Amino acid sequence: MADSVTSEEQKFCFREVLDTFRLCLSPNKEVYLEHYVAGWRGLIKFLNCLGSVFSFISSDAVNKIQILVNHLNSENGSHYATVQSMVKYELEAELVDLTKRDKYPESGCRTLLRLHRALRWLELFLERLRTSTEDSKTSVMCSEAYNESLAQHHPWVIRKAAGMAFCMLPGRPAFFEVMNVGSPEQVVVVLGEALPLISEVYQITEDLYARHNLLDLP
């Protein structure tokens, strides 16, 4: 079992994330849900390569991805081709409850919102990594990114646990090594290509959710 895990980690390359987010947008800037999910699978591989410190985020993301995959594979899967078509379908079919989560806890809109918030944290953290120096503290960068994004959506207990987990993060060289794209200079280049793509997907989704008053779904 350990060997197979190591093999999977060795196979990971951050270019996977770059390639999938490059495919995320249609010519008219709609977000393909299938590629969004694939991009998140790559990000989860990246987090898992760093050990259990990010498990509180990656395990939840795995669950959310499976819910979206179930929607994609359902008889209504055509409505989930893009984030835009999913929002339109679920709102028109009244599959989204804007006041409480009990009625539709696995709606596509609610599920994707959780991934959307986590994507912002990763975007902010990876941007800090990209512009960091060799002696920059990853724990500080990660905490700052978390406090600017996910923290506001987490209860105190999770925020406290996250802060403690971030203190155990490996240094910048370890992050660059698991990205598996070459020298530190090459890592910076790849991040420089990937982050604008991730940022654009994030902003398009953010604007869409804001227009439909979905950013605070319970």
C-alpha cells in the first residue's frame, strides 16, 4: 500500500493543474464543470503529497467532488455541463434553498460554493509561494491566505485547528519539490502560468454567484 501511494505521489506534476484549468473555460467564458473537477483533483494530489497537514481541506474537497461527479453522471447530467448551466437549472427547478441547508444539502450550487471558497485560499497561498524568497515561512503565507479567505466561513474550532496545522508545514523547498516541474525558477514560471487561469475561473464563478445571491448559501 505504501509503495502505491509513493508511486502516485511521484506521478504528480503541477502541470496537470495548469493543463486542466487551461481547459476550464469555454470560448464564451463558461466554466466546464468536468474540467473544474479535474483541476481540483490535481490540487488535492498536490495537497496530499505534503502529508496529512491539509487533510481537513482535502478530505472535504474529495467529498464535494464526488457529489458533483454524481450530478454529472445523473440523468440530469446535461444541465451540469457548465457552472452557468448548473446554476440556471437548479434555480429554475428550485433545487437550491437560500435559507437553510437541510432541504438540498447536496445541491450542485451549494457543493461548488465550498470548493470555490477553498480555491480562493489556494490561489492566495500559491501566489505567495510564487513571489516568496527561499527563507519565507510557508506557515505564515498559508495562515495569511487562510485568514483572507476560508477562515471567515469556518467556526472557531476549525480555525484554531487550521492554525495549528499550518505551523507544521514544511519549508518552501518541499512545496516546490512536490510540484515536480523542475528547478525553483521553473516552478515560479509554471505558477505564473497557472495562477491567472485559476484566478479567472474563480472570478467568473464569483461574479455568477453574486448575480444570483448565492455567495452565502448555508
